[in-house]
Amino acid sequence: MDMKTANKKLSLKDKYKLFTRDLGWEPTYRTKEEVFPYVQYEGIKIHDWDKWEDPFRLTMDSYWKYQAEKERKFYAIIDAHAQNNGHLHITDARYLSALKVFLQAISPGEYAAHKGFARVGREFPGVGTQVACQMQAIDEIRHAQTQIHALSNYNKFYNGFHGFAEHRDRIWYTSVARSFFDDAMAAGPFEFMIAIGFSFEYVLTNLLFVPFMSGAAYNGDMATVTFGFSAQSDEARHMTLGLECIKFMLEQDPDNLPIVQAWIDKWFWRGIRVLSLVSTMMDYMLPKRVMSWREAWNIYGIENGSALFKDLARYGIRAPKGWDHAEEAIDHMSHQLMLGLYQWKFGTSFHVWIPSDEDMDWLSKKYPTTFDKYYRPRWEHIKKHEAATGAPFNNFGLPKLCQCCQLPTLFTEPGDPTLICHRESVYQGERYHFCSDGCKDIFDNEPEKYIQAWLPMPGLMQDPLNGDLAGWMDWVFLKNGEDNGDYATSQDKHNFELWRSMASSNQ
């Protein structure tokens, strides 16, 4: 008589092997070089793709269960947020400017990362990397969707949320993040992994999702907190996989070291420039602040970054080339960019304001060596100018954009915060402008790539606009007097205060 026997339960390692390595096959009617042509493109030498290890050993069946549970919790919370007028529970409507910058610059970047990982998963021959890239591609599109869904409730009540997809490509400050992802997606598969797995996930995400999402909680925005921490568990996996990719390349062949080091140098600096937007959000746009940009950098930049490069030192990796310059710039970048945003507020899809005396005292405490000396006097000058003229302090000049990072060239020289940093390169008879040595070095290494960069502001002077500012605002989906300008006179401020009073009054 046949006897029933219990099926042996697979170990996690065996299950992972069946769902990854055993799904691969050797091509027969085409060579591997023909099937995976881009893996040779960048000069990286890989001798054994089976050496790739996923520290999480996450299989697709487990992945779907895990993500489905997070989805159920997420949508239950944002539904409750909408039904209970959660938009009136935030500290005040100034906080909305930070959300608008996030939606316009970061959320489209998540979607770009989705497309990039879908492509890279096809271009890598290793099955382990293919499965990891497939999961991360799904993660990234989920992040874009949940961010858009969470913030869509604010779009029902406030200005500036409506045209984020158009803003990404056409407004000068959002093109900073767009150019970062365009650069990554135009690179080969290995460089893409450094750009996103290292720079975006490790450098940028740590400094964005943890302190900024804590700031969202501090300002009463549970919808943003929910998508932030729902994504953060994915980001921890992404960071680990990005570092695994770096170590994998370095362990495969010693000739890979100088290539990887050059990419780390480049993408660290590109990430720092994107983080200038985050620094301004943290220091100036949160009515209640958890920490300053400097304090966040000390934790997630210096402490975590130093530990990372100490770990990678055994492979011969050193700290990025621009590390010391970035460390010095931390005490200046949020103030310099916010002063720029204030004077160009007619061309932003969010509101700005002069910091209150209380805010400036807080900034003075957090930046004791720089704020009172260099930046408080400039804010005081703007206040006096507006009081004397009765008109907003606007600069209608066209900002000069860096050919690499696409930020205005408003940052200062290393060692001299009183002098604007400006660099130039001449290539094929054309002169190109940069905001820093880091951006100039990136251009000089790949000029053919960056001469093709599309800068949004020159479009104002080209056909069919030809300098028509009102026409430009229509083109960028910017409603003048509603989406832009000073917070004090904005519809957002008026409506928020009106609705808040109605919600807490019997009148």
C-alpha cells in the first residue's frame, strides 16, 4: 500500500534558487553577446554572474504578499485622511509648498527609475540581477502611484498641484531632478545602478524620506507619512541591493575599480545638487521642523556615509571627490537657493515667504557661523525694500542655468560665501556654463552627452514664445496669481484659514 509522505518544506535558500537561478537558460540560436550587448558597453568585466547575491533572498511570491499587505494599509489610511478633511489638520498652508516641490520633482523621478530598472533588468544577463531589477521596477512605479494618490486629495482644495507632470519638464527648478534621471537613463546598465542604487537610494533617499517624512508627521500630514514609511521599507532593500551591485563589480575584476570610483565621484555630486531642493524644503518650508538640513546631513551624510566608505575602502574605494566641498556647502545651500526661489517666485508653482523673526532665530541657532553673517542681512534687505516700495521683491532677469545639474548658478565659491561660483568650458566653439567644479568636471568627461541637455529657461526666448512671459506661464501650466507668488496674499492661505475656522466653529 502506498504511504503518504509529507512534502519536505524548502529552505529559504532552496526556494530562492528555484525562483531565480533555475528560471534562467542558456541561449542557443543567438550568442550571449547578441542577447545582452550593453553589458560590454562600459568596460566593466564580469566573470561569474552567479556570484551576485541578494541579501534578502526575496522571491516573487513573497514579494507580492508583502506588497499587497502594505497596499491595503496605505489606502485605508489615505481614505480615512480624505474622509476626515485631513488637509485641515496640517500646521498651516505654508507646508503645502514642500509637498508641491516633492510632487513636481521627486514623484516623476520615481517613475523614471521604474522605466530604468525595467530596461536594466533586460540588459543584465545574470538571473539574480534580473529578478532584483524586476522587483525594484515594480517598487518604483508603486512609489510614484502612491505619492500621486496621497497628494491628489490636496489637489482638490489647493493650487499648484494640478500640472506636476508638465512642470517636471518645463519649469527651471524641477528640471534639476529631471536632468538627474535623464542622465542616469542615458547611461549604461552598470552606471545606472550606481546612479540610482548608490546616489538616489543611498545618498538622496536617506536624506529625504527619513527626516522629511518625520517632518510631515510633525506637521500633521498623515497621508504623506504613510506613503513615506510604506516606501521606506522598500528603500532599505534598494540601498542594500545598490551596495551589493557595487561590491559585486569590485570583486569581479580589479580593472573595474577606477570605473566604479569615477561613477561614485560623478553621482555623489549630481545627488548633492538634487539635494539642494530637499535642503530648502527642510529649512524653510516646514512650519514645524524636526531638524535642520545640517543636522540631517550630520546623521545621514557624515555618519552613514563615512561608515559606507570605510566599508568600501577594502576594495580600494575612497570618499567621493567632491566630499569636502559638499560638507562646506551644507551650511549655505538651503539659504542660497531659497533666496533665489524668493526673487523668482513668479516662475514657481508654489508659494514662498520671508522667514519670520522666529524662523530666522531658529536658522541662526542651527547655522551659527553662517546665517547671521551672510543671510539674515539679505532677508532684512528684502523686507525693507518691500516695505519702502510696496511691491514684491522680484528678479525678472533670466537665471543662468548650469549645463550639468540645471540649477541656477547661484552657489558660492568654496571658501568664499560672498563670491558667486562660475565655471566655463568651451567645446566645439560653444561656451557652456557651470555652477561648480563638480559639474564642470562631469561635463568635461562626457561633453557629447551634456551638450544635448535641454535647459527649460532658454525656451522662453525661442519660438513661439519669443520672450512672452504670460505665454510661458501658459506653456508650463502655471496660473499666475494662484500657483505662484507670495504666500501672504495667496488663495491657499486665505482658503486654509477660512476652512480651518469653519471646521472649528459653530458659526
